[in-house]
Amino acid sequence: MNIDQHLKVAQWHIEQARLHALNSDHSCGCPVNPHDQKAIDAIESGHVEEETSCSVDN
């Protein structure tokens, strides 16, 4: 993905989180996929590195 595409995906995720927070009945229950879990782990650890290649399978 290019920079603009990454920013659009990030914006979509932020908007989804905002909408979920506004909806007290939200119960998505979607399992976290490995790529998203890697991102969550990086944010929670405070260790975010630039990826220079596709990391879906890493």
C-alpha cells in the first residue's frame, strides 16, 4: 500500500472505533487477525518500527 492508502485504512479504523464507542450495544466479537494483533502488540509495547515490505505473513 502507498502512504495515502495506509492513512485511509487508519482513518477507517479510527472512525470505526469512534462509532463503536458511541454505541453502547456494540458487540462486534470479530477475532483479531494476525496482522492486526502484530499492530496491537507494537502499539502496546511502544515499539513501532517502519515496515518496508509486506508483513501479512510475518
